[in-house]
Amino acid sequence: MKKNVFSIFILNMFMLVGSLHAQNTGSEKMAIEMLKRFYIEYGTIWTTKYPNSKVFNYKLDSLAKQYCTSILRIRAKKALAGDYGQDLLSNDLMSPKLNENFQVEKDPKNSNVYIVSFVATNMNASLKYVKQKVVLHVSVVKENDKYKISNVR
């Protein structure tokens, strides 16, 4: 009898652990898909010609409102409006088209952090175009059943 109770207990533990792993994997997939959508749309905005900066800023802010926490959105706006116009969300490196090297994967060392990487072609100090590997560590949180970007480093 004790053997049966113990066996049932062990079986239930395996099922619980498997269920938690499946939920985790599902959450990771949702966060990864959100990040892919964001960076594809973000790259399109940065590389599209707009009639003026108002339209460009409106497009960026609308996208950030959808995909970023309000705190990150405020920080990104301030950085972009600052003296150097720094782009916090892509480390100032964005390609017209995200290439076959574009990847989003879960950071195995940090919970809620994903590694976004791609190859960007940018102009260097000598005014020559060079390819550069971009690696971003993007923190994600869940707000109102949606994943949002909370930090980029």
C-alpha cells in the first residue's frame, strides 16, 4: 500500500514538473514571437522615409506604446531627443532589413531576458559601410496578459 501511494506521488510530481516546463516553453515562445514582431516593425520604421520627423516620431512612439513598458518608452524618448539622439532600443544599429542572421533566443542565465542578435550594415568613422554583429539583451515583463519590453542593454 505504501509503495502504491509513493508511486502515485512520484508520478504526480513528474506530471507537475512536465506541466510547468510546458507552460514555461509556451511563455518563452510568446515572448520570442513578440520580440521578433517588434524588431521587424522597428527596423521598417527606421528605414522608411517619412515626410517629416513628426510622422517618424509618431510611428516610433505608437510602436513603443504597443511593445514597451511606459518607463522604457519615456527613457527611449528622452534618449532619442537628447544631444546625440541615441536609440536605446537597438543600440543605434538597425539594418534596413533584418537578415537571415536575425535571432531571438532565451538567455539561459537570466530569467525574463532574451538575446536579440542580427548583422547590421552601418557607416563607420571612415564613411565606409561595414557589417557589424549586434547583440542586445532584452528584458521582458508581462503586463495585462501581454509581454512588453522593459529594458534593453
